[in-house]
Amino acid sequence: MDIIIKSFNRPYYLDRCIQSIKMHCTGAVYTIKILDDGTPQKYLDKIVEQHPEVLISRSALASQKAQQITTTSSTVIKEIPVELWVSAAKDASDYFLMLEDDFWFTAATNLDELETAMRREKMICLKLFWLGNPMLIHGKPLQKTDSYIQYRPALFTKKPILYRLIFRVNRYKIRKVLALFKLYTLEKALRYYSIYTVAGAVFQKDYFCALWEDHSVTVDEGNQLQNAVSYLYKHQDDVHFGHTNEEVLQTGFTSSATNNPKSTAAHLDMFHFNKCLNEAWLAGNLQAMEGYPNDFPSESITTLLFENALPETQPEHWRLWMHEFKQQYRAIGCNIN
């Protein structure tokens, strides 16, 4: 089974992700493929030095983005490398694990068993991660084993046209009217994530590629959800979904890959922040597994920021930013410490 990791300018997390795979993934001969979208080369060189078995592919804009990052620009190109992701999926094994660079394993995971089960039960997506939010794996259980639960998603509608009208159209006060009659609710909308996730799951390759049809170069999860509904409608009872009994992945909330202009903590420059941590990791002053299996300790990050002493990366600004970041997920029912 191929393990694909989407990567962008956080080698300290990427290193942790790879180390956790080696610690916990068993039962299969796997290949780790990194899809990088702009990490400066010196950091990738260290990744290869530490993990010579990994394969790295770079997006068409990776070199240009890396140059912007190297000069600590706050205006790095925002296009996402969908072409690279889809191309890698098409060339991957029939079932592959998709991760982000800030994911890491916390428990033993037999990839061979999961792939065998997915083939047998016609599962096209099996989640290893859902942030403790039951809405993201909502459905009727069909069977439970020692390692996974297979379920039938409980969705308000499986008809693509109705889904688009109720959950995607947000013009002319339509959303307010639908909410008034309780046709639209946040809970109903979140249930559609039971058939979709960006990463943290084993995908059947045809399904993953279908999710990205008619994609744009900007983040638009609504389009992927629409494609997921259309795929399910076409295949009806021929496909199934699942999740591991317990979450075996965690994700980090120490940083983001890019700046968030809507944040009240926008005066924290995330590119300067990541450069600070990247350089500490490169110099051996930030160990990838520090704090594991939890996120990097706040005390360690604060110390690095104090030592860095830049106005763009003040520790109090970072703490406010991290609180806001976590609150976005808590607001939709995720269990974030």
C-alpha cells in the first residue's frame, strides 16, 4: 500500500509523521510518497538524509513558493497543487493512505488487514481520524470487527441536486429560509463528512480521483462534498464506508501552513513562525518527537519564539492564534485539548 503525504513548509511535522509511520504501521510493504508544494530544499534534504527510503515529488509551483518562503514573504502563491495530488493517486496502489504532513500515528495499524477488509466489503473510504466528532463518521453500523466498523452513511439526501440546493447554495437568503424550516442545520451538513475527508483515511483510488473532478486551484471542500454525493448516488449500495474502532491518528494545532487573514491574531505571521521552527528543527534544537504522542509542548515553542525575538512571532500572539485555531474545530463538535 502506498502512503501519500501532502507537504508544505513544515518539515518538523513531516519528520514526526514519517517516524510515526515507521513506529506503528505494520502488516504491509508500503512506499512513502511525499507530495511537496514548496518546502525549501535544505529542509527536504534533511528529510531525505533521515529517511532515505521516501520518494518526493514536487508541484509545478513548488520552487517558486519555496523562493517566496525563503525570503519570508507574506504573499506566497495560494494555488493548491490538485494536479499533483490526483496524478499521484492515479499512479498509486489501488488502495492508499492519504496523510497531511501534520498527522502522526499513535497506535499500531495493520495496513494489510485494512486493505483486505476494504476490498472484501467494497469500502471506498476508511477513516483513521475524526477528531472525536461523531458527526464525521455518522451512519448505521453494518458490521464491527476488532479493527474497524463498516457503516452506511445517514444523510439527509443522496440526490446531488437537492444536496446542492440545500447545502451549497447560499444566495438570496436561501440558506436562512431553509434553516428556518430546519431543512438546513449544521448537524445535517456535517454528516456529509461521513463520506468525505481531505486526509487521514485509506481511499480507493477511483473514489479519491472522483472527489477532485472539476476542481479549482483554491480550497473548496464544498466541491469535493458535491462530488462525493454524486459518486454515492451513482453507485448506491455498491459501495461502503468505514472507520477504525479507535482513532489511530492525531493532528497538530501548533501551526498552520499559511496565514489566516480573518483571524484576530492575524498579526502573527505564520511564515515567520514556521521559519523559526524549521530552523530550530534543522539545527537539532527542536526534536520531531518532542511531546509525542501529544503535540509539541507549548513551553518549547514559547522558548524558541522568545529566542527568535521577532515582532511577527510574539509568544502571546501565537497563543491567541492557537486558541482561535482550536476554537474553529470545537465549534463544530470536535474534541480538541
